[in-house]
Amino acid sequence: MTTYNITRNYNIAVPCSNRTRAIASMFGIAQPVIARKSVVADLPLSIVPGGITHIIGPSGSGKTTILQSLKKKLTDDKVSFADINHQHFDHNIPLIDCLDKLSLEAAIKLLSNFGLAETSLMIDSYRHLSTGQQYRFRLASAFSLKPAVIIADEFCSCLDEITASIIACNIRHMVNKLQICFVAAGVSSTLNDFLLPDTIINKSPGLAYSIE
């Protein structure tokens, strides 16, 4: 197990314009404004083989920033990871061919875990899929790489409740089997009953967070 302390600060420089100067004058703020914003400080995030961490919080609370900071630390430590929102594969070839590092049987089984085992889907290309199907294939593609860590921002946000529940349940089983660490972020805790995360991080706007 490796635990990273996630801290992210950055400077905000407000560009000057007639309107920003007018607002600054109304509220007694000097221009230009340079502020230091802290999104998260000393948040412990553990990378455990076979473990799942679910970061939950409203939009703008810093979930994506936490994942970006984690990716940088994993890169620095040369830990393999796959970000489902940054998958690289040919969008114009059949899905089954995108998983050519797996045997045909293993590829079909993997696609089945993500509800993509219909013949018409397996022989179709990514660009012809619906948004939800594309999301599920990006998850499948990430698992096919068998990295140490899979990162999933906006987890299942584009899927209906039933499909998302099935996918979350299947991910729990796959994480256990492959001993991959899965780190997800989303706005809702409704999938926890199916994802069964080992760690839940509740992130509030500002620096506040709690860990279950």
C-alpha cells in the first residue's frame, strides 16, 4: 500500500477590464487581483491493490483536481495507471479489435462485463456508439490494460441508474480478481451499495473533507 498526501494550491490572477475595474472599485478591491486558492490540503489517498476509493462531492468541490494531483504523483513514481477519460485507441475499428492484446475469449468476456457483448456492438466501431456505450467501452479498455491504478472521474454520470449499478457491481468483482486499485469520483453516493468502496472520501467545497 502506498499513501499519497494530496495538496493543491494555485494562484488566481484576475484580468483587468473596464468591467472588472468597476467591480473592484465597487467593492474596494485593488486591481489586478492575485489570490492563492487552496483546493485540498493533506488529503491522504491510499493506493491499495484490490481496493476502491470513491471521492464524492458537489461540482466544483475539487474532485477532479484531486485526481489530477494523484496522476502526477503516480507518474513521478512510475506507477502504471489508466484514466478512462484519456484512453487511446482507434475509434474507427471494431471494438473487439481494439482489445487485440487479449485473447478473443477474454475480450468477449470483458465486453460482457460492461454490457457490450452483443454481436452488433462488438463488430461496430467506437464512433458509432452512444455516449453511454462509449463510456462503458472506455472502462473496458482501461481494464484491458491491467494497470496498477484505474482513475474514473465523473463515475457513471452518463449512465442510467440500473446500468450504472450493474457496472459498479461488475467493477467490484473485477477489482478483486485483478487486484487493480480503482479510484472513482462523482457527485452521488447512490452507487456505493454496488461499488462497495473500501474508502469513501466526502469532499466539500473549500478544504473540508471527511474519510469513511
